Amino acid sequence: MGVAPFNVAASVHLILAQRLVRKLCTACRKPAEYPKEVLTGAGFSESGDFNSLKLFGPEGCDECTRGYKGRTGVFQVMPVTEVIAELIVQNAGQEAIEKQALADGVMTMRQAGLVKVRAGITSLEEVLRVTDI
């Protein structure tokens, strides 16, 4: 963009990324089961209890479109901390900034989507579709 790194570090306080996912229809959503390998590959914690994990998938009814009705946002919110600002000033690459953000506890977009999957708001396939970057 042609902006000096110190100007970016001084003026940006928060970086937000967003994707929209389709919401499961509450009238017809159905329980969905996935192999453990699929769940761990998607990002669910291997230490998590997969037996108590209740996920849903689309079915389809007169109230929705193929099992989905409406949309909701999945967000990744990264505050520009002093450490991240220093990395920006040093012209560090994306990997270094991402590594620091994860160390600071920033939730990835995939992780934020999995929270909505766990809550039954959307399907695992939908989150994988929009976060497969």
C-alpha cells in the first residue's frame, strides 16, 4: 500500500477478518456423526471428548433452503499489541505476526467457526468451506 511500517503500527489498533456462514435451519437440522480423524483434521482438540460432542448437519424442509436458513459471521479479531506493533515496525513477515498473535491467544477463524459448529449454529462442512484458505 505504500505506507511506512511505523505508520501502520502507530495507527492500527485492531485487525478483523470475517466470513459469512450459512446457519442451520432449526426446524430440520439433524444430528451428524464424523470419524475422529475428520474432527481432529478440522481442528477439534484430540483431547476433547468426541463422545459428548453433538454436531448437526443440514436436512431440508419447507422452511429453509437445503437445510440452511440465514447467515452468521465468523470472525478473527487480532488486537495490535505492543509486541505485534514492534514486529510490524521491523517489517516482519506474516508468519512471525501470526505466530505472535496465536501466542497472544488470538482465535483463528477456523477455531471461531468450530465454536459455532459445537453450538449447533452451523455445520462442520460450512465452516470448512469458508475457512479453507
